[in-house]
Amino acid sequence: MSGPIEPETVKKSLSAHAAIGLIAGALLYIVSLTGTVAVFYQELQRVEQPYAPEMRSISPEAVQRGVEAVLASEAGKPTTTHLYVHLPDEELPRATITTDTQALHLDQDGSIAGPEEIDWSDFLVKLHYTLNLPALVGITIVGILGVMMLVLAVSGVVAHPRIFRDAFRLRARNGNGIGLADWHNRLSVWTLPFSVAIALTGALIGLASVTAYAIAADDYKGDVEAVYSPVFGEEGKADSRPASVPNVANALSHMARIYPDVHVTYAIIHDPLTKGQHVQIVGEHDRRLIFGEYYAFNSKGGFDHVAGLADGELGQQAAASIYQLHFGTFGGLPVKFAYFLFGAALTAICATGTYIWLGKRRRRGVDEPGIRGAWHGIILGTPVALGITLVARLVIGNHFPFAIAFWIILAVAVLAGAMGMRRNAGGQKTASSPVV
């Protein structure tokens, strides 16, 4: 029969348990903070590259010239599977063409103005989406964090039956952490609808990919596109035989003529320069949460069909509404500022929640100065790392290892916080020890 577990082993196990909780809390905090900043993704692009050509609109003929010029510049490069034309809008009045290998701004006449240089903005969004991990792994982890956030929001309400009655009650700060707990609870109540919406939509977006892969493997012989086609429309049959540049201008002219109230945001060419190519136009509808409707055209610009995201099955409309609800890309700047404020509150909730948890452990006699210091490093190090990488972008340039620099800076901050807190705790113990 084995003997009792050594106290030191128990202590190490508790520390490991706390460290795992700290990692989960840290990821929640990073995702919340980056999501809050990424609300202004379009505006950050304009800050990052202020001299790119801007325009209120661009003609279909100019777009066609731009598409032809960009595809001509692709000669000798790996064949691109999709070409995206971002059309000017109020929030980002720029025309930009993106392929699998490059992104280029267009002038008003459709000529190539130069490369798009928004690596820091893209780094920020990827950090929020995938934590800079491989896409499927990262977005799945972020989806799980969304589920965790949803559970925390709901369980927090259930665990505090007086939480709504005390919605505006703030007690004085004291050594027991009551003031911090009150702020945590008040912010949780004030932002509850926002937190639930963000957590739920984040979980749906994050787990959609892994769910689609699982369904595809089980029912569609690994064809992921077949899973999405009932919602977003079919891709069409591939035919790799070469073909001339598709007529995007005809498709855009058709939209202006037949759908004048639809604000066109993107023109997408699937499998460009092949016989299987086709054009897809994405158009926003006023006073709707859907990110847009898909309008399908053949390679000559002839209209084919509408996907039905605006008026199809309720499931289609709901799926198309998740993105704007999560990222706050509806309603212009007022909605963005509201999302920024609520996001900042949600980030504070993530930060204070772990402080409260660590404080309770400490009052129960489980004092872990290293873990408390590491949490200080996460809370302060994350915005500092984001700020340093942004300064590096503005001073050094676009081609900077933003993700590597961010994680190195954050790791240094965590280690410095842990070591500093341990050193201080050791010094306090030594100072309070009796002199023999």
C-alpha cells in the first residue's frame, strides 16, 4: 500500500493546476484585447499605409483594367485559386486586389498603384483569430475560448443571485479584494448582453471550421466545400484548361443596373484564367446584419443566381449575420466605438477575474507569488507588446516579424513579472524573520 502523498508534491500539483488556469485566462485576455483593438481594423489600415490612393467609387471598366493588370503580373507565379477585388466604401475608401501571392492597390483609373502594406493590421487580426497558430488549430482553440467565455458569463450570473439587484453597488476598496470583485461583477452585469453575443458568435465562428471538416470527412468524402455550399452557394465545377480574363465589368454593371440599392463590397474571381472560372459579387443590404449577399455570374459577366443569404432559409440568414454581430462592422463609427468600449470592459473582466481567483487562493493560504507576477506580466505585457510592434511597423517598415516579436516580448514580461514577484516575496519573508 502506497504511503501518503508528500506535501511538496501536493503543493507542486496545485501550482500546476493554477498555471493551467492562468494560461486559459491569459488566452482569454489576449483574444479579448486584440478583438477590442481590431474593431478599428479598417481605420488601422489607413494609419499603417496613409498614402495609398483613396476614392469614393471606381468604375466597372477601371476594375476590369485592374484585374487584367494584376493577373498579367501573376505570370510565372503559382496559379492563384481566388482573386478578390475590394471596392471602395465609406470605412475603407480604397480599391485593392488580393490574390494568393500578392495584394495591390489600384488608382482611380484601374492602374496598379503599388503593394498593399498592412502587415501589422493583418497580424493583429490573425492574433485574434488564431493566436498566430496554424489556422485550423488556432481558430479551434479560439472557438473553445468562446465557449469558455459563454459558460463563465452564464455561470457568473447563476452564482451571484444578487448580481442584478446590486448592479450599481460599489463597496470601498480594501485588502480583501471586495472593491475589485464589485467592479468585476458590475462590469459583467453592464456588458452581459454584449459578452454573451460576442462569446456565442466567437464560439460559432471558431468551431465552424473543425465541425465542417468533421462533417466532410464523415459524409462528403473530405469535401469541405460541399458542407458549406447549402449555406453560401456552390463553388462550381473545376476545369483547369486555360481561358481568357473573365468579364468583371459586365457583372458590376449588371449589379448597378438591376440592384442599385445594394452596396457592392467585393468582386471575387474563382479559379481565374481557367475554363472553370466564375465571378461572384458580394453586396451589402441596408439595415441587415448579414455581411452580404452572394451574386453569381459566369465568366462573361452574365448573371447566374443569388445564394439566398438575404432572403433564403433562416439558417442561411443567421449564418451570414454572425460575422457582423461579432466584429461590429455594421452601423459605422458609432457602433465601432460602442464595441470598443464594451470590448474594453470585457477585457477588464478577464483581467480582474483572474486577480480575484488568485486573491482567494492567497487568502486560503495558497500563496503563489510567481503566478501572481506572471499574471501581472500578461496584463501589462500584452498591450506593451502590441504597442512596440506597432511602433516597429511605423519606424522600421512593413516587413517585420510582428508575431515573433510579440510573443518574445510577452514571454519576457511574464518571466520578469514572475521572477520579480518571487524575489519580493522572498525578501519580505527574510525581513520578517526573527534575528537569531
